[in-house]
Amino acid sequence: MHPFRAAVEAGDHDAIEALLAEDVVFTSPVVFKPYPGKAMTAAILRGAARVFEGFHYVREINDGGGRDHAFVFKATVDGREVHGCDFLHVDEDGLIDELTVMVRPLSGAQALAAAMGVQFERITAEALGASTA
């Protein structure tokens, strides 16, 4: 099991953050512009943990070189079923430098967008607090 999956399933946000490269880029399933940086990515992942209910991975797919990974998940958000996939790439140091999330169906993506929108002021404050610490 990949350390990212183990950390997410354990709800260990410190371990998740430790796996992120400083220059990681997070690509959201519901926002066009990617979010750069470790502090923002970690804050977004904490926010996602607050809105997903019953989150669990159902499959892990890894490339032969060990640098690209896909983790298929299921969860609910505000009563809407969400199926998704976390795609990550690790750099030469083994740290995550790209994290892209995709979700379906549209009703689940819309519920996720709304729930994360409610979280975004807190997410931004957490990221700014982390980057000034």
C-alpha cells in the first residue's frame, strides 16, 4: 500500500503533509486553476476530509516505475454519492509533486464544489497560517 493511501485512510494529516513536495501542484476536480504549494494543498486535503463522508479507497493502481499512482475512491458529500480518483506523481525524492483529483457523477461533483466552497475561507486561513509559521 502506498504511504499516501495509508495516511489518508488513517486520517493522519501530518503524514499526508510530510509526503508533499514544497512545489506540489494540486488540481481540483471542480476548479479550473491549479493550486500550487504544500501549504495550500495540505489545507485543501484537510478541508476535503471534513466534507467527505464514508471516504474509502477501492483500488490502487501503480506504474512499473513507481512514480505514478492512481487511487480510486468512493464517498458521499451532502448525501450525494461520489466516485473519484486521486492521481499522483512523485518526484525523484519520492515526494508528491502533482496531485490531481477527478470525481463523478455531476451531482456528486456539484455537491463537492458547494461543500468545499463553504470550507474555502478556513482552507485559505490554514494555508496562510502554515506558510507564515
